[in-house]
Amino acid sequence: MNINSPRLHNLNLNVRGIQPSSTLRINELSNRLKSEGKKIYKLGLGQSPFPVPAQVIKSLQENAFQKDYLPVKGLSNLRESIAHYFQRNQNIDCEMDDVIIGPGSKELLFILQLAYYGDLIIPKPSWVSYAPQAQIIGRSIHWLPTRAENNWQLTAEEIDLVCRDDPTRPRILILNYPNNPTGCTYSDSQLRAIAEVARKYKLILLSDEIYGELNYEGNHRSIAQYYPEGSIISSGLSKWCGAGGWRLGAFVFPKEQRPLLDAMAIIASETFTATSAPIQFAAVTAFNGGTEIDNYLNGSRQILAYLGSYFYRRLKQMKIDAVQPEGAFYIFPSFANYKTKLAQREIFTSIALCKALLEDTGVAILPASDFGFPSDFLSVRIAFVDFNGEEALNAVKTQFASKEIDDTFVTDFCPNLFDALNTLETWLQAL
Ligand code: PLP
């Protein structure tokens, strides 16, 4: 064989056997069907429906001229603003030097795994990208089981079970709450129990709190309060600030893990160099907060809380079990009650279910197999984000300012969500 043949090179790729991120694939397929004239309900991609707050946009406009490379760990003002944000909101003892900025928290997660030589421990279900990142880098992955009856909570016992045979082995545990794909979060006592076992085994605990501000009660608590010496908090602008496409993420490190932060900065310096300058300047405004941002967040939470309970209720009426979300914009229902009927249509896997649903009804959702489950586990992730977030926020400020949100809000301001559920109901009835 010719040494330069593309086939030979392909055999050596680090991404062998790994598909492009499923979320992006379903989005592309939805876009294609849409361009062919089919009505698509975009409940697949986990993108915030809300606009970036006006004052943050203004700040970006005012900083468009910023053209210089910024320091590799990030703009000092931004690192300071993020440290203050975590002091203010989470009572975390941190300062500017504990913060690193990156082009999205996803990239920071990747270079963390590159910098730290350890196994990856993740709950099942988990966000689609943790495991492929570990695979690309060549790390071992341990999936920890969780159950719907237990609100998909990871328990201290399960963590202990994985660690006890080789207690000093280096490991990264990723905890993500409010959770993608379940919308569930953890109580204080559950966080304390996980913190205790993490301390026992000296785990690096990557606490992915990117949806923290979208806890519906507005009372998200970081596990770093209970395991300060080993927790790295992951945050960013993508979810609470509606700015996924701006690509800005941040990690906050404990002082004890500073060498790891420095190692990530070395990798960053040889890869992305620094995060986009104007975006970093605008992010200072976002993390400084204030009344306008508080109002924006309160409106976002109110809307998402109502939609979470609305989806839970409507799905229950269709005999589809789910756990009611407590944060973020996802629900993770099970179609197990339709197993026999689906089998009659030769639908045996969550992928086949999502494909049939997309083709028959235009409803785009993601299969449970993308989140770590075996293919025949008939659950799916629904992202209830297909609505105009700007109009919805305005409605909360005006016509729903003095009354509770009700079902008319869904029909009037989230018609695609209303139609998608009706279409799903009809499809299930016809099975
Ligand atoms: N973590 C979770 C749980 C997510 O759902 C996402 C985005 O979907 C990310 C991290 C990545 O976010 P970013 O846009 O900061 O890279």
C-alpha cells in the first residue's frame, strides 16, 4: 500500500469510531428537512431561546475595536469579575488568579482532561461530549448508574464502589446540575454526601454548573462550598446569558489545584492562544450583573419553570413517564410504556424512535443512547427551546406581570412547543 494513501492515514486517526457530536448532527438533519419545506419543531439542540441581555450586547458593540491578543488565562477585569460573581453568589473564597477563560467551557473541559492524567467518572445519563472527549484523549471512562425513581441522582455509594478497589488512582468526576439531559438538580445533603466521598478519594471534581443560573428557584448551590479543595467550577455565557455562539467559558479553581490551572494555560497557549477580545470585554458586563440582568434571569426562570411543568404534565397525560425538571431547559422522558406498540412498527431503539418521530411529525429530539444508555433504552431528551425568547420575556414583563403564567402563555408565546406536543400525542395515538 502507498504510504501516503489517505486510507492508511485514516486508520491512525485519534477519532476512530467517534461520530460528530449528535446534537450537532440532529440540528443539521433538522435544518436539511426544513430547507426541503418540512415543518420542524427544533427540540433537539440545547440552545437558549433567550436573547443576550441588551446591556451585554451594547458592551460588545462598544468593544468591537478591541483587537489585541489578550493574556492566555483571560482578561484580568473579566477574571476579577468572575471571581466576584462566585464570591457574591456562592460565597466561594476565590480571586482573579483562580480563574481561567476559554472559548466555551467545552474547550476548557477538553484541555482539563488533556492536562490531567486520570480516569473519567461520569453519571449515566451525561451530556453528550464528556465521554467522546475522554475517548479522543485516550482516557478510561467509568459510567455510574442513576435511576429515574431517584431523580437521576448520583449517589455517594456508587462513587465509592468505583473508587474503593484502587483508592489512590487519579480520577476526574464530573457532576452536572441542573442537569443536561434530565433537568434535575441536587439538594444540599446530597451535595454534602458526594463532597465527602470525593474528599475521601481526593477526586478532581469538575462541577459543570453551566445551567446554575437557570435553577428555577434561583437557589443553585455550588458543591465547591462543600469540597473547596478539589472542586473546579465550570461556567460560561452560553446558557444563562443566551450567548452560546459567542463562545466564552470559565473555570474557577481551588488554590490547591493551581498547578493544574497552569498546565491548562500552557495547552491553551499552544492551541487557542486566548479567547476573543471583544467577547471577553462584554462578558465583564454580564458577570458584573445588576438589576437588568437579575430581571432577565427572573423572567427566564419563570418561563422555563412553567414550560418544564407543562411538558411534564402533558407527557404524563400521554402515559409517558418523566421526572419534572428543576432547572435548565430539558426533560428526559421514557417511552417504555409504548414499547410493544413501537415494536410493531419495528422501532426497538431510541435512535429509531427519534428518527421515526422526526420523519413522521417533524419533532426533533435526541435519543437516550447519546447520553450513555444502551440503544434499546427507550428514553429521549426534549429541549423545550423552540420559541421566541424575546417575545416570551416581554410577555412576562407586561401581560403576565401581575398574574401567574398559565397555559395561554404556551399557546400564545410558545406555539411550536404546543403544536409539537399535540403532534406527538396524535402520533402516539395512531401507533
Ligand atoms: N456542559 C453542558 C452540560 C452543556 O450542556 C454544554 C452545552 O450544551 C456545555 C457544557 C458546553 O457549553 P459551552 O458553550 O460553554 O462550551
